[in-house]
Amino acid sequence: MRVEAVLIRDNEPPQTFVLPAPAVQLLTDMLVHLGAGSPVTVTPEHAELTTQQAADFLNVSRPWIVKLIERNEVPHRMVGTHRRILFSDLRAYKDRMNASRRRALDQLVAEAQAVGEYE
């Protein structure tokens, strides 16, 4: 694993922190988003989200999340009468959907190229 050294000069005396490259990349990405005025949220993988929080993460409606749960596309657990979804399960669903969209787009591009060859 590559390691980056980061020098912090805000303190007296200056302190040096050694961070793994993925942490430096994460901090860089967060600062870019914050600099552009976009909100940034850090969520642990084991966090449990409400259906509204899950909907906000996927940028869909809360009823859509409920339908996903009812179709067993996203695992959940009940806390009283409320559904809770693990963030890691929600990310896995999002990754599956993104991969499916990429495959469909690749197929459309291949079909369009094939049609273009015969015209």
C-alpha cells in the first residue's frame, strides 16, 4: 500500500501525519466537492438508514424504496414498525444497478455500431 505524508502547519509546532493513499484520495475528493459547494456526508458501512435516508441516497422516492424492500431487492430489518436498511446493502444495490446500466449501455452501443456498419 502506498503511503502519503501530509504536513499539517496549523499547529505549533507543525505535526506530520502519515496517511494511506486511499485516505488522501478520500480527503481530496471531499475537499473538491466542498469547494464546489456540494454537501458531503460520511456514512459508516454498518450504519442503518431509514427508508427516507435510503431514498435520499439513491435520489428516488421513499415509496420506491419500500417497493424495492417488498420485492426483496434490498434487505432490511424491522425496528418496531419501521424499516431499517444497512448502508452497505444499499451501496451493494446501487453498485448492481450501475453495473446493469453499464451493460445495457454497452449493448446499445454495440447494436448501434453493428447497424451503422450495414448502412
